[in-house]
Amino acid sequence: MSNKSYKKVDASRVSISQLMQPSHSNFGGKIHGGYILNLMDQIAFACASKHSETYCVTASVDTVDFLNPIEIGELVTMKASVNFVGNTSMVVGIRVESENIQTGAIKHCNSSYFTMVAKDENGDSKKVPGLILNDKNEVKRFLKAIKRMETKKQRQNEFDSEDFSHIDYLPLLEKYKVKIELPDQSN
């Protein structure tokens, strides 16, 4: 690959800010999580499309933990960057913060990882440029993405295998708030 086949992380970084309005709230008076997810999907699309220079679709969303509620009237800022690239996919890391515009207090509301796949005009997956990592944080984010993928694959292999037996895991379940009432525990 030539150097032109690689892009710096900064080349596709995207940031958006939006004032949270009453129409974005849930029944509890906080900003609806689904609304925030929709904005996150939009910024992930923009970031991935900017990197790949093509249309992208969301393949998966990993780790959406809502850490702090967002209030009506706060300014929400989302920052997205490509943390990892595969052959046709990219992992876009998104950080969501809210700011009380009267006090200036900023809260970290969540961070998440969207896997986006580049598509050509026929809807087929398309190769994406490589990534140039310029600092330790970018290297760390790339490595963390690899580790998340390995962990996910390991979990899938463990629980989706033909020889999986829930019997092996029953002692693990004893410390959880669950009752096992299976008619036949050999299945």
C-alpha cells in the first residue's frame, strides 16, 4: 500500500454540539437515551464516511453505558474518531459530554464504540484506508479495539460451540439472583 492508502486519525475526527430541548426528554425529565444513540449513530457515520470517503453502515455498537443523565438545556458535545481499521470496517470511538451552559460544569455522559462498514455504490463492502497513529493515545485506542474484538470472539466461541454445556456453568450462577428450574439438566 502506498502512503496515500493511509490517513491520520485527525483527518476524520468529527465533533458536534447540540442544545438539549424539552422535546428530547423522556418521562423522567432527562434526555432520552434513544435520542442520544441516534446522534451517536449520525456522528459515527460522518466520521467513518470521512475516513473511507464512501457510504458506511453500522455493523455493531459496543459498550453503551450511560454514566450521567443529560438535563434539558445542557449543551451536548460528541467527539468521534476512527480508533481501528480492518479491511472494510472501522471502529469509531465516541465520547459524549454535557455542559451546563450557565455554570460551565461538564459531565462525561458516555463513551461508545461503533463498528462501521464501508460500502460501494452496489452495496458491497469496500476496502478502507489504513490508519496512521500519531501518539500514545491513538496507539492505545487501536490496541483496545483489538482486545475488545478478541474478547468478543472468545465469548462467541465459548458459548456458541456445539459442545457447550450449561451444566459446567451452574456453580458460577449460584452467586447471582437466579433460580434454575430445568426439567432435565442434561440438555
